[in-house]
Amino acid sequence: MIAQSVDKKSRLALISAFDPEIEVLRSRLENPSSLNILNREFLIGELLGRPVIVFSSGVSMVNAAMTTQLAIDNFDITGIIVSGVAGGADPNLTIGDISIPTRWGQYMEMAFARKTENGFELPTFLSSQFPRFGMMHTINVGTFEELAGHGKSRFWFPADAKYLEVAERASKKVKLTAVSAEGLKLDHFPEVHIGGGGVTGTAFVDNAEFREWAHNSFDARVLDMESAAIAQVADANEIPFLAFRALSDLAGGESGHNQFDIFMSLAGTNLANLIEAFISELD
């Protein structure tokens, strides 16, 4: 592990789960320099003149939390921006749209209830504030949750209010494309949607019923595997956080097969353009 003194600049962290999501943004860095910590690459440089650090967190919640904390421990991180693809849960959004939720929760922190003559029943020491999906009940965990004897259980981790305001201004100025680098074309122009919830879990979702349950239960616009974990780490370290998620698929809501792999490059280009617009609006 390197010491923080190796890089003394305060930097905005730009995080994606894996390399294909971040290739376009990484290619736009000015004066890039690579640092390796515990076999993870951190690329420092400038974007539109602003010092940034760009890295892949790894897929799913444990990797995302671990790598984000590793960056915080070794660099002076002033803010965290997550970008990448996700499955759409809101039927009013479609493939290519970018969702910027105002809060994130870990909806797959669950208790699998016992089946009885009266249906599925949780143990008396557990409760859920959300509708169940079969035997599955979402429970609050939060940071150092109450069952461990420390802190207070919670579900939602909010996006930074100032960052949301900046994103609102940026969304009105950014130019999104409907055509991928490979020539694949959407039948509509993507739009940016700010608001609603985002939920994170350890499963890739391609199931229409589960998608509908997640949307109705959590006002979820998008389902992903990293953002809420990163939001929790940011909250614990008192660092502002915001996530941009481009819809690569509809989490099982499509009429045909899942299209996750088809529109990856289109999402990467549009996310990079939106993040640049965000940075240009940031004080």
C-alpha cells in the first residue's frame, strides 16, 4: 500500500464497476499517471482541468466497498461520482436513458422467511418496512447496524444535494447520442432523469416480476450491483456522492432477450459526456 503523501492533490473520484464502462472517460484524461495499490489500478490526471482519480471498483458490493475505501485511505478524495450501466426498473425509462437517483438502498439485504400455515413469517426479532417478494423480506442493515450493538439501522443513503443541483444544470446542456461506436442505433434519443430511488444487490436481474416488485416497493428507477455500497462508504467517510446510471437493459422487462451487452459503448460515451458537463458546472 502506498502512502497518501505520494499524491497530495485533492481529487474527485470517478468510479465504474469494470473497464468497459469507463474506457471512454479514461481516454479523455489529461496528464494521466497510473498507480497500483493491492493489484488495483488507480489512474490520476485531470478532466477539463479538474484533478480526478479514475478506477474500476470491481463488480458487486464487496468489491465496490473495498476498492472505494482503499482509494479514500490512500488519496485525498473530495467527492465520489459513480458511472456505469444498470438495469431499468421504471417502466417510464427506456434503454439508453440515464438515471440519477436521489437515494440508494441495499434491497437484497434480506431475511428468507419461514413458511407456515399462515404464509411466510419472519422471526420476532426482525421486521421489514417493505413489501415482500415471496419468502424474501428486505431488512435494514445500514452502517454498524443495531443488531451488532453499534449505530442505527437504516435503508437509504442519499445522494449529495449540491451534486444533484449541478447534475440538473448539466443535464440541460449535455448532448447525448443515440448511435453507438459500432453503428447500433436506438429508435429514440436518450434522456436524463433525476429523482427516484436506486437499489443495489448481489444479483444480476433479468426477471420481469422481480423488476416490477423492486420498482413498486422502493420507487426504484434502476437496479445495479455497486452504487448503494459505494454510497454507504461515502456516507461513513462524510464524502459527497452521486451516481449516474445508463440503462443498458430493462432487467427482464424487454419483449425479447436481455440487451446488456449491446449498448455498452453507447452508454459509456453518453456517461462520459454527462460527467464532463457535470464537472464543467461544478464550482
